[in-house]
Amino acid sequence: MYQSLEESAISTSPSTEPSSLILIVDDDALIRLQLRLYLQKEKYRVVEASDGLTGLAAYEEVHPDLILLDAVMPTMDGFACCQKLSEVPESDRPPILMITSLEDKESVDRAFAAGAADYITKPIHWAVLGQRVRRLIQQFHLQQQQTLIYKQLEAANRQLKYLASIDGLTQIANRRQFDEQLDHEWRRMTRQQTPLSLILCDIDFFKPYNDTYGHQAGDVCLQQVAAALNRSINRAGDLVARYGGEEFVVILPDTELEGAVHIVKKMQARIQDLAIVHKSSPNHCITLSFGITTVIPTQESLPETLITAADAALYQAKDQGRNTFCTKTHTVNEFTH
């Protein structure tokens, strides 16, 4: 068994930061005692283990800042223990200082090959030990700080990427994300030769709504509509984006025209459930017009043709009195209704 912190660590003042923790793994009780007394004098906390197996168990429990590891031990020697510890991810792995009575080049090479950061020979030169312990712990703490900074930068970059792809008002995808997603799905559907559907829609009589209720109410309306549209899709590849102003666009990969029409009907129902009052509209509430198009992309065609087709269908829906949808299927050379 290994000696716990309560048994081996020196007391620390509540007003100071906890001192670094060192794990001693050695089968020689006298060596462990000498090491512990020296390290405690140097203000380190200490945990002890008498062989490699208990040393591994101690590491899992206390996660030290440094491991002092004897090379020659029964049950599991220091080389095997060091090799096992080298499986720990590098950012979490404490340095290992091998303590050995073996001075031959083969043993030294074996220690480094197993993952040791440094070694020191017996009998121990205490000043040399102290210097190497300080250096290895400083390096480990610096590595931990660098890892933390790297993770923070990664998180910040993810947040910046998210903000760059999200519409600030509606909190759904913005035009930039839509363009990237459409290009990606166009190329993917071209390879797979499966249908890609697009829905283009906008809020009917939105300018009169702003004129009647004010732009703050208009912003709230856009947010509610965006949320309703977004709740109408549930597949990972589907995307609702703000196309501009009161216009929204929906990408539906691997979706036939009938599937896209089904999604639009769900959207219409959700918009109706919002019951946003609009006295300047013939329906006396907020409604949307929809243009739907579907294509099996080819290398000879471009994503812009899909947008053009959806826009033509949307224009037709408006021409028919709004609060409805129209569809157009797109081939390489023509539109058909």
C-alpha cells in the first residue's frame, strides 16, 4: 500500500498556495524515508508507494506534479511502471525522475525509452536532486499553463466561428453560413446523386407591420418567426438561415419535393400558432409566402440555379395573393412548374 497525504505531507498555511505534490515509488523503506524528509524540508507534499503497482494506484488517486521512480523493484519494476504511465495523455502526464543504481548506458537508454524525463543515480546527491526536482516541476507547470491557454484559445476560436455564422438578431444561421452549407451540400448531393431541396420564404406585408407597430416589434416578430421555422426541422443536415431582411431560407439535403412541401406545411402551422397580430394584413396576422424547389445537382449546374428557382417560386406565391407556397423543380437546362 502507499502512504497517504495525511500520513506523509507536511502541513501548509491556509494563506499560501498548496505546494507541489511528489509521488515517491521505491521498495526500499529507508530510501523512501530519506527522500520524504528531504522533500518535506524543501516544502513539497509527499505520497509514497512501495512498488510499481501501488505507485500506479497512487498516481490515479492523487495526480502528482512529479514522480520519483526507483528502477529496480519487485512486482513491477520502474521501467514497466514508467511505460504504463507514458500511456497517460501528454498534457496530463507528470514528469518522471528515475532513481537508479544502474549507471550503464543501456539502462539509461531504457529509462528514457520508457518515458522518463530525467534520471539520478544512487547514492543520491541531494543538491542535484533538488535542482532537478525544481526544474521538472517548473516545466510541468509551464506545460499545464500552455495547455490551459491553448484550450482557452480553442474555445474562443469556436465562439468566434459560431458568432461569425449566426445572425445576431434571430440567433439562427446567417447568410454566410447558408452560402457555405449550400456549397457543401451541393457538392455532396452531386457525388451521391440525391435530391437537394431549398425553401425561400419571407414575411408578408412586413414593411406595413414595422410602420404600424415600430421596429422593435418588428425585431421581435423576426425572432419569433425564425424560431418557429427552426423548430420545424429536426435532421442534423437541415438548416434554417436568415437570408436578408424579412427573408429566410431552408436547406433540406436528401429531400424530395414532397418532403419539402411537408416541411413548409409544418412551418405554416407553426406561424399560424404564433398568432402575431398584423392589422395591415388581409389575414390580420403575420403570414409567410414560400417558394420551394428541388434538384439533383450535377457537375454542370451551380447552386445559384437552385436559389433562382426558389426565388421564382416565391415570386409566384406572392403573385397568387401571399400566405401560400409554390413549387418549381429544376433540371439542368430549364425550370418546370
